[in-house]
Amino acid sequence: MPRALLLAGLFGAAMFYGDSMVTPAVSVLSAVEGLSEISPAF
């Protein structure tokens, strides 16, 4: 039982860490794409 809890905790921490790495990159990419719609110079 403690091993299952440890594995579940590690899996949750890995998912949280992965989400925190992906979300800012997606936000920046969508912001840059929006700039090109406002002005083609960007």
C-alpha cells in the first residue's frame, strides 16, 4: 500500500511538472501568433 501511494504521488508530481513546462510555452506561442494578425511587421 505505501508503495502504491508513493507511485501515485510521483506520477502526480510528474504530471504537475510537465503541465507547468508546457502551459507557458503554449501561451507565448499563441501570443506571438496574435501579434502577426495585428501587424504583419511582427
